[in-house]
Amino acid sequence: MAELTDRRQKVLGLVVRQYIATAIPVSSKTIVEQYGLDVSPATIRNEMAYLEEQGYLTHPYTSSGRVPTEKGYRYFVERLMGEAELPLAEQRTIRHQFHQARLDLEQWMKLAATVLARTAHNTSLVTAPTLPQSRLKHLELIAAPNSRALLVLVLREGIVKQQMFTPVQPMTQEELNQVANHLNALFTNLSAAQIAALSHPLTPVEEQVTNLVIELMAEAEGRFGGEIYHDGLLHTFRQPEFSEIENVRQIIRVLEEQSLLEAILAEVLSSSGVQVIIGGEGRWEELSECSMVLAPYGEAGRALGALGVLGPMRMRYGRAISAVRYVANLLSDLIHDWYG
Amino acid sequence: MAELTDRRQKVLGLVVRQYIATAIPVSSKTIVEQYGLDVSPATIRNEMAYLEEQGYLTHPYTSSGRVPTEKGYRYFVERLMGEAELPLAEQRTIRHQFHQARLDLEQWMKLAATVLARTAHNTSLVTAPTLPQSRLKHLELIAAPNSRALLVLVLREGIVKQQMFTPVQPMTQEELNQVANHLNALFTNLSAAQIAALSHPLTPVEEQVTNLVIELMAEAEGRFGGEIYHDGLLHTFRQPEFSEIENVRQIIRVLEEQSLLEAILAEVLSSSGVQVIIGGEGRWEELSECSMVLAPYGEAGRALGALGVLGPMRMRYGRAISAVRYVANLLSDLIHDWYG
DNA sequence: TTTAGCACTCTCGGCACCAGAGTGCTAATT
DNA sequence: AATTAGCACTCTGGTGCCGAGAGTGCTAAA
């Protein structure tokens, strides 16, 4: 990205800000009037023409105001915007909400989605954190009706998993207790891989339970528990770019199919800090009308998730970025504290 | 609803079917041509005029074809449609999917949402079943980092609840075990209300855990666990009535705010069998463009939830009704089996 | 380098026009 | 009494035209 003179930077910044605020292509006249510049519209026109030539702005048609291109937004975000923090009052409100919530990862994620959506006035996305490795703390077997049994798994990370199953042979609660005791003695503090590697003589039922344990632990470790929480679709759809229903369908498709989102969010995990994806970055056709502001949260070696904001390219990046950063940090702190 | 002559019924039925299929107001000519009737368009016009006078049809404007009114759809659903079952092949596929899924209520609900959406080509809604009363089977306390503890609750209904908390005084795992043993001895097989009514001398920590237990059990009993699963928004939004974005926003609002849906679904619980709500029935302004096909599932005394389909009024009611009925019955069977 | 001036372009709302699709009504037919 | 042919009438939707307005690009002057 070549250098721009101070004035060109200023003009670009003003065009972007103005367009983000109004969704109307901005004219040279608006710029000088709104921001009280000491030059004539013609001068601004010349600068705009240059910026257009360099690819920072476009024309919807021969003669209407200018609109930022993806490159224009990018330049704005990286060089002109200036990083601001969320207002302290808002920070306090948010922090308060989290501390009032229960000590429960799922609650936190839902709350994060709500808070992000409301703060950034857009659609929020939150994935569950994934564990690189989990260790079994304790398992329990409980007899259930219809000669079934319930396996409850407590992992060291404070995660509880449950699974109903039908034992290969009917078992009383007494017998189940024996199985549980035996397996606890063998498995406590081991990871799924270690449990799988173990070779001990096991009864058929023990064998069955072991396989279930491995499966459930692998699931906890695997990539996102599947679900991606989101909230605030309504904010986004109120924006004028979504009076074109095709855009609405596009977003809904992305949200319902999940696979694309999973891929994008997985990429975010491998970086650190807030990332801004503008207009699909040319890589994701389906999101060519949208921007995303994303960040990982959690701790690299422990539990790592991603969250962010999805909205039209004409997004208030400053607000979105500070909101995403603040919530990501907050969640990271909570998780850090959680794991002790 | 007054009686209609055979021919008027037939005309009404054909208009509804045709309009549902094409979304185009249907003309007298279309009716005679498409369905090879032995009368002239003028005759049909007379019948249509009568049906309009009685409130079964309308005119978008002076001279376009007819469109069914809510009353028209209602008559169609109740008298003309005829009840069909889901094709056997489809039934088999669905049953197969459920039996292949894991023995897990949450999985079932998500699967029900997916299946319903795909089968009825519309948005599906599924609530978790609520318990009228639950009884504690077993509780467990596990020491966690940062002088926290994890409470795991297993209910007789095979439901597991977990909750991290900070004991009022630091506890070792040994001490936690004692608390757990003590409380298990007191509480096993009791309901939340009974536990609350119990008066035994308890240590402060025991007191704290007891309150948590009551809270968590009350939550399990309460109205829906909050979340309403949905799927297939994309199907619905592909319908031409949703090229008007206001309608899209309407639906998104209803889905994100939940409260309206909760109210409607709660009402469904108190009835039995499939219910059809057309155009909001005049009671729910926000859904005036939509219809819902809903049914309760589960067992009245045990666990009761609701599921259904949401779509435009111009919906294939036959398919929706048979899909909803089939899935509701299937889930009911699974739950019956689950509780033994 | 800036800017005044002006021609040019394109949108947008309004208006008229026309073809087409349907209806409602009347009068004739069965 | 029911049906239907015929016809006038209505309304939509597309097209083309017009004029006002908003902006631009370019040129020439400051």
C-alpha cells in the first residue's frame, strides 16, 4: 500500500466515516461542508479522483458520490482509525454482567454473544473453547430404566459429559459401581489417548464403557463442540444493505450451514489479537458483502475459542474492534481463573 | 362456518391448492384449465364471488385472481385437505436417523429440528421437554482449582446438571466427599420442594450446596430450559412472501426475542394432537403473515415438550402436519422408552 | 496548486401509454 | 334456475419520456 499525502489520508478517512454513518455515497461538497474544510469542493474532487485511481474509492455510477472499496476500508482500519477503548461505563456494565452470571462456560458464551451483539450493533459469533487435551478426573455409572445405564464423566477441566447407553449385559447398580471403581482406579488423570493405549484385561461391559469414555473425551477435545452461538441478527438486518433479500439469504445460509464459519473461526485460533476480515478478503465469495471482526480467546495451551462480530462492510469498525477485544480479554481472564 | 355446496368446496380447495403451489393469485380460467372442469370460467367466477362474499377468498386488487383468506385456509385444513401419512420411505429414513443417533435428549432435539425442517421445507421449532417434577438420584462434589468446587447432580430422569461454585469456606476433596455423602443420605429420591421443606441441622457449606441443588432442580422442572432449537430458516426465506424484507425482520425478531414463541409453545402443551395456527389467529400481530403447525410431545405426567413448523401462510399444510405428527410421535416413543 | 465555471452524466420521481390478464355484469341459452 | 357468452371495465407491469437535482470531470483562470 503506497503512501498517501496527509490530505489524501484525511479525505479518505472522512469519506469512510461519512459513508459508514449515512450509507449514502458521499460527495465532495458534503465533505467540505460537514467537516468545515478550508478548500473548495473541486479540490476534494481532485483528491477523490486520485484515491479512486489508486483503488481506495469507487463510483456506483458516473456521477454520484464516492463509496469506499475494500482496500479503502482496509487502509482506514489499519492506518486512520486509531484504536479506542470501549467507554469505561460500558466496560463496567459488561464486567458486572459476567460476574453476576453463574460459573458456567455455556452461560458465559451465551452472555458473550448477547453482549457483543448489543455493543457492536451487529451479529455476534461465539464458539466454545476447545481443549488440546483433557484428562479424566472421575467417572460414574448409574443404573437407569429399561436395563440402560448412564455414564457421567467429569474431566479435570471442570467439564461434565453424560451418555446413556445399553450395557452389553444387564447390570445392577452394585455391578455398575464395581465397574466404575475399577475403571476409575485405572483411568484417573489419564488423557483419552492414554486410556486408549492402556491394555488391561477388561470384562465386556468394562470394554464397552472404556470405548464410550474415549469417544466422549475425544469429542471434548475435538474442534468446536459444533455449535456456534450467535445473536443480534436483527441489528444487522436493519442495515440498508440488507433491504436486498439476497444478502439476507446469504447470511442465513452461512449461519445455518456452519461449515464456512467453522473454517474461518478455526483460522482465527492460530493467530492472536483482533483480526478484521473485510468483504470476505476475496477468499469467501459468500461473505463478499460483509466484514467480520474476530479474536481468539482463552489460553493457548489450555482452552481456545473464537468470537467476533459479523456485519455489513459498512460497519463501525472502531466500536466492533474494541467490543471484541474487551469481551475476548474478559472471557480469557474468566477462563484463566477457572482453570486456576 | 356455514355449509358450502360440493362445487363450492371443490373450487375453494382448488384455489387453495393452486395458490399454495404457485404463489400466484388464481384466476377462474386457470381453475378450469388446470383441473379440467366441465364448466366455463364464468361459472367458476360466480362461485368465487360467493366464496369471497363469505370471506373465504379475497382480491389483492379489483381484477386479479383470488387468494385464500385465513378463513379460507382454515376451512381447507379442517374440511378439505384430508389427512395423509408421511410416505413410508420417508418414515423409515427418519426413524433410522433417530435410532442411529446417540441416546441423548439434546441430540434428539437437534435431530428433530433438522428432520422437521427438511421434511416440511420450512423453519422448525423444538423446545426441550419440561418435567413436572424431578427427583434427585445422586449428587457429587468435586474439588476444583482456585478453591472452587463442582457440583454434579444426577436426576432420576437421567438428566445431569453441573454447577461450579465457590464454597463459603475452602474445602478439601475429603471434606467435600463427606458433605456429598451426608446430603445424598438426606436427599436421595426427593423432589426440589421436598428438599426445600426439609429441616436438618446443616453446616454452612451444606446449606450452600443445598440451595444450589434446589435452584438447579427448580430450573430443570421450570418451563423450557430456555433454548428453542430451530432450523431451516433458509427454506422459509426462499418463499416469495419473504422478498419483502419486513417479513424477514419480523420472523428474526420473533426468533431472537423468544418470549412470544415461548408463550405460544406453552399453550400447545396444554392440548393434545397437532394444532394449526393460521396467520397468527388474530392474536399475534407479529405472525400475521405466517402459519404454524405445532404439537406437544412426550408424556403428560412425565416430560412434555413442543415442536412444530413455522412458515408462510401459503404452506403445504398436508406435509407439515404429517411431518410434525410423525416426529412428535417418534420423540414421544423415544422418551417413553427412555423413562422405562 | 487551487478553484471557478460549465458541460455532461446519471438517478429518481412523475406521467402517460399500452398490452394483458381478470373480473363483474347483463343478457341470452339451456 | 343455472350456466355461459360477450363485453365493458379495472388494475398491473413494463416502457419510454421528461425535468429537476445532484455530482462529477475538465478546462482555464487565479
